[in-house]
Amino acid sequence: MSKNWIKLFVAAFLEVFWVIGLAHAYDFWTWTATVILIILSNYLMITVAQVLPAGTVYAVFVGLGAGGTVIAEIIFFGEPFKWEKIFLIAVLLSGVIGLKLVTDDKSDKIEKGVRS
């Protein structure tokens, strides 16, 4: 897995925190942290989109962020657990994995010395 995919997964992980921050921030510090996470997460996503296909990057970013947010809300904030949600997150995750598998990573070719 290339460093760009890792950066994308980190961006999606940070997205979970800023989305939760939008719902649960209550003072200057929590709002400041939320804004910093928004900036950092989107910066990482944008830098990855300069190498990988933008549509794939955005789909993976939003898909993992949405799935992670739902799971975090269930675990930490008392959102009702429903098997339907878990099933749909699994479907979403399978789509994200599928996009990863079929996406040609230009940076991998450059690292291996292959030019397109």
C-alpha cells in the first residue's frame, strides 16, 4: 500500500473526529480542535487527489468517514445499535475496498520506475 493510500485513510480517520466535533463541540477549545481537524483532513485528501483519481479519493474519504462516524456514535454516544446499520456499513466498506483494488496508483508506478 502506498503512502498516498495511507494518507487517505488517515484523512478519513480524522474526518470521523471532526464530524463528531460538529455535533458535540461546546466551547472555544472543542470548536478550535474541530476546525483544525477539518483543515488537516481536507488537506490530506486534496494532496492525495493530486495523485490518485479524484472520484475514488472522494468516495473512499466520505465512505470511510461516514462508516466510522456511525460506528463511533454507536460506541461512544448512545446511538441505537441496529443490524441494518452494520450491514449497510459493511456494504459501504466492500465498495471502498473494491475501489482500492481497482484503482491504478500512479505513485506506485513511479516508485517502481515505470513511467506512464
